Amino acid sequence: MRSTAVVRLVEGRLAWYPPGASGGPRWLDDENEAATLRAALSQRRMRVVFAAPGADVRLLRLTVTPEEKKHLALSLPFMLEEQVAADVEDLHFACRALDKFQYSVGVAAAQAMADWEDALAPFPGITNWVPEPLLLPWQAGEWCLVLEGELAILRSGAAEGFGVERELLPVLLGGLADTAEEPPTVVIYGADQAADTALLPEPLRPGAQWREGDFYSALLLTEDELPLNLRQGGFAPRLPLGRWWRYWRTAAALFVAAFALQLGASYADYRNLSAQNLALRGAVEQSYRKANPRGVINEAEKQLTRQLNALRGTGQTSGFTSLMQRVGTAVAAMPGTSIASINYSDKGESMRMNIEAKDFEGVERLRQKLSDAGLKAVMESSNAQDKGVRARLRVEVAS
């Protein structure tokens, strides 16, 4: 991880290893080092990872079924309940897919996670918390062991490893060696080759490779791809809402004030226009009642327009006046013919009229004249009388 900075707890003190650093850890209780790390985080000049103490994180490999995979985030604590000694409610679980149904799982005490969160609070922006063992280099058939003072950190697989006190290491290594199909190569980083190699069980010593160095020396050989991140669930990175609010609260206050003023002005306009609308509707109703005192008012303007069109000719309808003028002209050209009565309907612009003529031939000549005037005249009934013929005609505008 040559391009990644690593933050660790070393003997209870917070330290960090910048990319390319040499000379051991740099302590963050030094204000200059703390300021340098905060500047790097704020400017995002590098990726920063917190190495969670391996002794406080248990690493497991989990195989799931397709049905279990669907609800893994909720069911994971209960799937591992029999493999942990503490109550699952006091533990934090994190997982990462290795392949379709294989998962790397990290288990840590919720209180430990909270303590690490408090320790890293002065350095916001560290969103990757990786167990120390998984930061060590690894490849198939090889284990990586780092010995620092009284602490030992081992990575034994893609998702396996642990941190333990140095004196307990031989027992744990012996148990792992018994389960291995063949003795792996153990790469050891330490300060005393003889003492460090002596910690290995006899079957592992022939394949041991000792190198002088520490945790950061091993990190330099690790791939840049990050493995399991413990910051999941309740400890997942949160949006910096408080910092955003400090930046934008003035603009937000101005926006709210402008919106409130606009809303008040719009409401005042609405009240004013609503009052004007009621006044206009009252005036329209009063005007309509002067022309038509009775009847229901639906759309006063349209109702009055239809009634006026029925009384005068327009470009859209002939009306009673136009129809009567054309009928009267035709009747006036027929001496001896007169209109006895008229019944007009404005729905179809038609009228029914009773006429008196000298004979039936006079009725037919009147129908012809009406037809020449663009009207359609249908004789509905007729009967002979002492002085001539009385006929009933339905007259309407020809279509």
C-alpha cells in the first residue's frame, strides 16, 4: 500500500504511517503530525486507512446459501451466534463478499468500535477501518507474521488472521499448522531472527523466511485493494450534515425568508382576486336578472348570447327575425294567401305556421317560393274550407 496512509493504535497511542514513511510510526499526540494528517484528509491528497487492532477483531470465513444471501445483513449476527462467546447484541458484525457465496466476516465488540470512533474523532474523513491482519501481504501457500514487541499479527488466508500476545503465538500456530494440508511458507517480520523463528512450531520452521522490519515494512508489499471494511451498519460513515449546515445556513435562512414573503404576497393576491371575482359574479348576476328575471344561471354570458341570437340574425344563425323576413317576403308575393298563426322554435330555427290560400295550387306555389328563398317547407296537413284551403307548414332553413 505504497499510496495509502495507515493510522494505528500502538501501545494505546494513536500513530500514523504516511506513504513512503521511514523511521517508524509518527505519533498523533504531536500537534504538528496531527495538523499534517488533518490537512491531508481535508485536501484528500491520499487515502487514509485505520488499522483496527487485530487482537480486538475476530476474522471468519462464511459460506451462505442463495436464500441466506438475500437477508445476510439482518441475519448475520444470528448465523454466527454459536461461534462467539459474547451476546450478539454487544457485538458489531461486518462482511465483504469474496465470491458468489463466500464472505469475509469481521466481529468486534460494539464498545471497541465506539472507542475507536472517539479516538479518531479529531481526524474526520477516515472511512475505511480494516483489521490489522488483513492489511498484511498474502498469497496462496504463504502466511505473513509481524512481531512487534509483545504483540504478534498473523495473516493466514484471504479472510483469515489474528492478533495475539507474543507468548500465545506458538499454541495458535500449532493449531493452524495441524489443520493445514501442507506446511505453508511463513514470512516473518521482526527484529531478532533467532528469537522470532523459535516461536514457530517445528513443522513450520523449514519454510520460514525472516525479514528485518515492522508492520509498515510489510504494508509496503500489500496490494492497494482494500479488504473488509468494519465501518458498516450503525458505524457506517455519516454525511457531514453539521458542517454542511454551518456553510449553508445563511443561504438557507435567506431562502426561507424569501419563500415566506413570496407565499404571503401570493396569498394576499389570491384573497384580493377572490374578492374581485365574487364582486364580478354578483354584478353579472344582477345584469342577467334585468334581462331574464327567472331561470337558473349557469353561464350568464353564453345564455344571453344564445337568447340574443335567437332574436336577430347573425353569421352563425338566421334567428327568428331573418326567418320571418324570408317567409313574409314569400307570402307577400302571393295575393290571396295569408298567415293564420305561427309557432316558432329557436332550437332548430324552425317554425310551424297555418296559412290560408285560395286553393291547393296556391299552397304549392308558396312552398316553391319558400324553397327559392333557401327554406325548406314541409306540408304537415291541409284541408279544404268554404273560402279556400287551410294548410299547416313546417318551415326551416335548408341544410
